[in-house]
Amino acid sequence: MKRVATALVVVCWLTLLRTVSAYAQVPVTQPWSLTLGAGSFYDSTATGEERHGDVGGTLHATLARSLSFGPRGNLSLSGNIAEDFYDLRHTSYGLSVSGSYAITRRLSWTIADTVNSSFGQHDKLLTDAGLVYPNAETLSHGLSSSLTYLLSRATDVHVAVASQSVGFDSSILTGGSNASGTFGLGRRVTPLQTLAVNYQYERTFTDVGAAVIQGVSATWHLTKQRATFSATGGAQAYTQPGQDRYSFTPASSLGWTLQLNSTHSLGLSYSNSAEQAFGFNRTAITQTVAGTYGLSYRRMTISFAGNYSRSTSQSSIDAVLIGEVGSASIQYRIRPNLGLAMDSSVYSTELTSTNRVSSYRTGISLSYDIHFR
């Protein structure tokens, strides 16, 4: 059944690709790109005192298509598939589409859609929410769309809708979904600063019932020559699945990115908010701290990233979920279309009163890029 569903998704995406290609008005120089790669890796898991690891090989391919609709908009589609060969043979895939279009001079539209099948620690929808589930088979889908209308050169009103769903092939973790809507007003205060006020309403769905998360927030954004700063503050009201009683929590976030020079970049962020805890039937307060560092020099690129999150829930005071992700990678461009990459990632999750579960993966791969019309 899973293979049939996967085939249907691929067919739908290929049909969409052919349809939008027919309506593209201005061709991109080389709209098609294909990346083929092969490599070797070591994958290790740890559960309490028991440890086991596997050495294996991997094959992966990515196909992407870019479309231009003149000065009004663009559309990007991509699909990827990877096959890992070791004791537990595993196939993962991803499909994505993103685009924007200026309907009129004042009205613009954006859309983004992703489907991903992989282990939980590789699913960006989960890790961005501070949820780390090593070696849990996951299928996720995220869809978002927005409309922005310019009231004046400095003021806009915007509305957005989004939905997310996650399923697990696990006897412990439970899937869920949500749908949300956002309405806001934005204002460019100075050439470098913007301010926006938003109201968001979200409804979540789990096996034990539905819940509501809603809130009001204000976001300030500053752009300098080499740095960007953002800060958000507000309040949220939320319920637990199957309950009507509201709880309240402050919502906040801070973000800072800095281009130290032409080769070094640094990023730091913090967030605190109420959100759906996929995998568990509850609404959780999640605090997340993340950092990135990048170095580019001639043909080589080095990057480091780390993420720490802590989720708590009033419905179960003893249930504290901690997730940690760390990664490092080195990429070297041997030739313009031939690259060598070495990467290592560590994933860890811990639930109160249970053992810590962790996993790490180290690998090396070679990839070849092809661009064509």
C-alpha cells in the first residue's frame, strides 16, 4: 500500500510539472538540474546500554525544474530519492514545490508544498519544531500559502493558511495534523526596519481529540549591511486535545545573523511558543536554541549547526521531552559539476523517566551535477 501511495504521489507531481511547463512564458537558461551521488556511511544507534552500528552504502538522486513567468513570478519543483544499503535497507524520498506570483501591482501570492518520507531525525518539519525521533520511520506533509496586498508603499496586509500532517510507523509515537490561518498588518518603519502585528488561529487533530492554539504577536525586523536582527513578542492561548479549558503562555523569539566577512557567517536564534507535539497526543510549550556557522573558501565550504529544544506540557508535568541535534559538514568542489562531501550528525532525544535514545551518522559521498534544457 505504501508503494502504491508513493507511486500516485510521483505521478501527480509529474503531471503538475508538465502542466506548469506548458504555461511558463519565459524559459530559464537551463531549467533542469540532475544530481547523482554515491557514498558510504556508518550509522550507529544507542539505547541505554545496548549499542549496534552498521556500515553501508548509499545512492541518491535529485531532479529539479525551475520555471519563470516573466517579471511576475517563478516556480521551482524538485524531487529526491535515496537508498541506503545495510542490514536494514531503507528508502527515503522527498518532493517539494515553491513559487510566487504577482497577481497585480499590489497583490502577490506565494505557495510552498513538501512531502517527505525518512527517519524522524532527518525530517525538517519535526526538527524545526524541536522534535527529534532517531530511527522512527516518518511520513510528513506541509502546505502553506499566503496573499499580501500593498495598502501603500510602506504598509501591507497579509493573510496566510497552512497545514501539516505527520505519520509514524511506530507503536509508541502517534501521528497528528493541524490547520492554521494567520492575518496580519505590516509596516516599513524606516528603510531598514519593519514591524508587523499578527493574529494566528490553529486547530490540531490527534487520536484523542482536537485542540486549539491561538495568539497575537508583534514582530520587529532590522536589516543592516552584514547583519539582520528580528524579535517577536506576544501571548498564546491553547487547549489540550479533547479538553475545552484554556491555558496561557507568553510567546517570544529572537534571531540574529551576521556575515562576518566574505567567507564567514554566523546565526543564532531562540524561540518559546505553544505548539503541537507530533508523536504525543498533547500541546506542548517548546523552547528552542539554535546556532549555525559557515565558512566558504575557494572550492571548500565548511558548516556547523546545533539545536537544543525542551518541551513541557501541563497535561503531564513529568513528561519533559528534550531533543538535541548537531551536525558538521565539509564540501569540496573538485570540478564545477563534481563535488566531494564529508558529513557527521548526532541526534538525541530524552523523555522524563525513560532512557536517552541517540544516533549518529558519519559518511562520505561523491556527487555529479548535470544542467540541461
